[in-house]
Amino acid sequence: MTADVSGSAAPTPPGVGAAPASKKKRRSLLLTRRDKWILALLLGIPAAVHIFLVWVPTLASVALSFTSWNGIGGLDRIKFVGIDNYRVLITTYPPFWPAIQHNLIWLGVFLFIATPLGIFLAVLLDKEIRGTRFYQGALYLPVVLSLAIIGFIAQLFLSTDQGLVNGVLGAFGVKPVDWLGNSSLNLWVILIFASWRQVGYVMILYLAGLKGVDPTLREAAKVDGATEVQTFFRVVFPVMKPINIVVLVITVIESLRAFDLAFIINRGTNGLELLSTLVTNNIIGEASRIGFGSAIAVVLLVVAVGPIVFYLSRTLREEAR
Amino acid sequence: MTAVSPEVANVYVRKKTGIRWSRVALHVFLFAMAVVWLFPLLYALYTSLRPYADTARLGYVSIGGSYNFGNYEKAFTDGNLPSYFLNTLIVVVPAVFLTLLLASMAAFVLSRYSWRFNLLFLMLFTAGNLLPPQVIITPLFRMFLLLPLPSPSILSDNGLWYDQYFGVIAIHVAFQLGFCTFVLSNYMKTLPQEMVEAAVVDGASVFQIYRKVMMPLVRPAFAALVVLETTWVYNDFFWALLLMKSGEKMPITSALNNLKGAFFVDNNLVAAGAIIVALPTMIVFFAAQKQFISGLTLGSTKG
């Protein structure tokens, strides 16, 4: 692996990052009082912005989830109710379990269809082929589109009277189907459009990773008589571990973040309930139930913490050394 | 060739054509995928060029009738799109600028100086970036209704963070800071130490090193992040939906809704609107495909 590079002219490789401790200490001795203030400000201002607008609300979500407050009147109207919100959520709130189920379906489709397809396409595009830029561009294009636009394009295809799908089916005598209004169909059809985007995203991340794989590994496998499939699963896939982790985490996080398409189609109701739309509907609806909405947000937080911690422990591990 | 027995030659030929066929199959498959992937946009484009009366008469699955830009004109004027584009611009430009400024400051300290809480901050920024936004929106919404701003001023016309460009810009900056700090600090770690050390020897202050040495060196990473962040902030409609109330302040992505009538949807008009709104990001993508992809991959791979 990498030898001690201090003093050598080579650029510091990533991961090794900062110089050895002795060097660090020497440098910090060179810092004047003013320099230290500047450093504190350079880090302090961005950290303050981020903590104030991201982490303070996160902690507030947790705190508010144990209270009852309808948002009217001052903060003194907040009443502590213990775990009541969670109890109601699990036992009597009708859309909660459907939302969990829909988030899991979303994750399943991403994990078992969209992500593997993206990886498969990346592997194909990694071969030296003509027109690879065209193929990449076409597959990647949906990723640059706003989900608002994807939602509208989905409606061009799926609306009952004017949609393309019913138009084509109608030519074969099939009666119009209410794709977006039928609560047992709509989740699956919008997942097609969500996957349309996810495949390209995974493809581009994976392709970049594949480009970084040492070509001699593949050649060695070829010399040993391995087939292409064997080479991928036994040689390439294992050395791609860091990228595999990133792709896995992105797949899980994107499934938890699923929101926009469902919200655009019908505000996340009638078959399209997701944890994210439940939270949103509880605060921007007519009745703002802040404690209750926060409890749903905390459920989302708890589920998200797992993959986030997993990711951090993997990617930041070498920094800790 | 004459030395090769017919049997061997036969095998050789078969193998060769076998390879060629697999290439052809690969191209056919990839081409088919590309067509399937482009089809939704091409269909939107096709529909947007047809007058509603023609599709009502002939059906959407048809060829014929007239083709023109009538829907585009209508979307622009009826949908008042130019003013929504301006709203988006008012948010995107300061948000991207401030995000990169603040992220470069934090990344500079985190990547270059021994700092006791170095790892903690990096974790905080990265984790914050991965959180689903809905985790924070309930308290955030309340905070924006309670936090004061000087009013009337350029920052706020109602004295609050709520329903103001300032508030939407602030949340974009706070959220995107995580990703950009992570990318920039990784990038800075790959830069050679020598230039910084030479500057230290020359007696440069920390701020001079940041401003004069570091900023020029991270320009490639900035280029990638500008492309990526501009696209992301442009594409967002969630924060505006949540934190804005006035319809006339909404960004272009939310304005698509205005093209749908209350009782009647003109799909051709909606298609034209979708194409208009998609056009800027598609142009950015085709013009700066390299930066776009390198920005994403800088964030996912180390260094």
C-alpha cells in the first residue's frame, strides 16, 4: 500500500490525507492568534448555518414528537403527552402502515430492479464501444430533470382520457384504465417513472467506479480462463466495494426520500401514501398537528439513521486513523 | 493460413463471428434501451408541438394534423413563465454562490488543519446532507414563522423568514452545504501540500492561504459543483412548496401546476410547459456533461 509520503514530492493520495502528526503539530505552532480566530470563523460560520437549519430542527422534531400542539398560539401552548403520538400512529392512524408498506415496496423495486439494471448497464458501457457517449447521455438524461417534470410526463402517459398508454390499449379494444386513480395500481406505475431516473443515476456512479478498476485484474482473470460473468462477480464486484456501499446507501436513502412524484400526482393519498407525504400533509394541511407530524418524522429519522451511520462508518473510517 | 487445418480454421471463424455477434447484440440492446429511455421526452416533445384540437380529433396516438409552437406561446403567456423563471433565478444564483463560499471555507479548515473536532464536523455535514428533508420540516416551518427579519427590506417584506426568497435560499444553502463540504474537502486533500507550505514559509496568513492559494486550486471542483448544484436547486420545488405562500413568488418548477386548469387538463399545453422547464437543465447537461458527472462521482468516490 501507500508508503509514508511525507517529504516526498508526490501529491498526497486521498485517504492518507493530512500529513503525519509531527508535521501537523509543527504547523499549528506557526499559527498566530489571529490565524486561529480566522480558522474558527471559516469553520464556525458554515457549521452554524448547517446546525441551525438542519440539526436544530432535527432535534426539535424529536422533542415535539412527545408533545401536542396545533401551532396556534405561542410556544407555551405546547403540551407534553409522552408517547401518545406514537401510540396513535401505530394503532389508529389509518395511512401509517400503508405508508410503511409503500416505502418498502419502493425500496424493493429500487433494490432489486432499478439498481441492478443501472449496474448492468454500467458494466455494458464500460466496454470499449462506439457511441458510448450517446448511450450514456440518453440513459442519464432523466436524472437532470426535476421530479416535478417527471410527474407531468407520467401524467402524459397515464391520464385516463388523454394518456398515451390508454390510447395504445384503446386501439386493441381495451377499456380505459385509471392508472393513477386506482389505489392498487398507481404506486407501481409511478415506480416505473421513479426507476426511469434511478437507473441512470446508479449507472453513472457505477460507471465512474468501474473506470477506476485496475485493468490488469481483468486481464489476469481472462488469462486464467474466466468468463466475463465470472470476472465481474469474482473479481470486479469485490474490488468495487466502496462504490457498492455508496450505491446501496443511495438506493436506501432515495427510497426513504421518495416524495415528489407521489405528491404531484395526488398529494400522497389513495394508494400513494409515503412517510414523507404523511409528514408534509400533517403540517401544511388544514389542521396542522405538529406533535403528530413530528412523530412520523421521527420514524423516518430512525429508519434513515441506520444507512447513514453505516455509510459514515465506511467512508470516514480512514479519516479517524 | 494454409498451414491451418480446415477444422481449426473453422473453429477460428466461428469464434470470430461469435464475437462479432455479441457486439452486435450489445449495440442492439443498448440502442433499444436508449430509445426506451428517450421515448418519454420525445413523446412530450411530439405532443407539445400539436394543437389540442388536432389531438382531440385524431387521438394522442396518431400522426397528422398541424405541428406548431402554439402551445409554447400559450404556456409562456398564459402560464406567465418568464416571471417564474426570474423567481427561480433569484433563488438559484445566491444559493449556489453562498453554498460554495461557505462549503469552501469549512472544507479548507477540515482538510488542511488539525482540528480536534475535525471528524465530528465532517460527520455532521455528511449526515445532514443524507437526511430526508421531511425529518426537519415540521419544526423548520414553525421556525420560519417565528424568526424575525428586518422589514421591509431586501431580505423580507413581512418581517419573517416564511414566504421569502431569503428563507428558501437559506434552507438550500444549509442542506447543500453538507454535500459540497464533503466533496471539496476530499478534493483539497488530493492537492499537493507543497504550495501551501511554500506560502507558509513566505509568511502568508491563514486567510491569504485560503483566498490566494486554495481558491484557485479548487476551481475544477467548483466548476463541477456549480453545474450540479445549479441543476439541483433549479429542479427543487419542495422547499418552495413548503416555505412559500405567495403564488407569484413560486419557482418555475411549481408554475407547471398553473398550466393545469381546475376542471380541464390540456395535455399538449402541459407537455410544452414541461419541455420549457426541462430545457435549461438539459442544455446545462449537454454543455457540461463532464463537470456534471465528475461532480457526482467526486461525492461518491474518495478523491
